[in-house]
Amino acid sequence: MQIIACPTCEQDVQWDMNHLQKLGERWVMACEKCGDPFFSVSEEEKEMILAGIRLTEAYVPDIIHAYDSEDVKNLPSRVGFEEIKKSN
Ligand SMILES: [Zn+2]
């Protein structure tokens, strides 16, 4: 879940794909403050997005949590960009 600024009233609203509401043929996320449906997808798009989120949660390691639990002082601090320099 993320907090975004509503494009209409610019107040902080929760961005949560699990809170999509069915509105006719579309799935919308409405601002909890002004009620503006600032995000709208079709059934197919919603399924694709949710499938993408599930894939991400299943297969992408939790980098932030990994860094939290690591002693980062012991990790190499030098980062190289040699490949990028060569291709330039
Ligand atoms: Zn709003």
C-alpha cells in the first residue's frame, strides 16, 4: 500500500489495488476525501496488474528488508560502472 496525492483535491490518499471498486464495466479507485475516481481500469487490465503484483511479490526478493537485516558495513562500498563507461 502506498500514499499518493489525489490529482483532484491533492490530499493524501491510499493507493491500494485491493481497494478497487466495480463501477459499471470498469474498476476504479476513488479518492477517500473527495470521491474522485482518479484511477480506472478495465477488468482485463485489473487482472493483468494484479497478476503482475502477485508475480512481483512471489519472485522479487525483498531488497529493503534484506538490507535491514544485513550488516551493510561489511558489504563492499565501491560501486563500479565500467560497463556503462565503455558503452558510452
Ligand atoms: Zn481527492
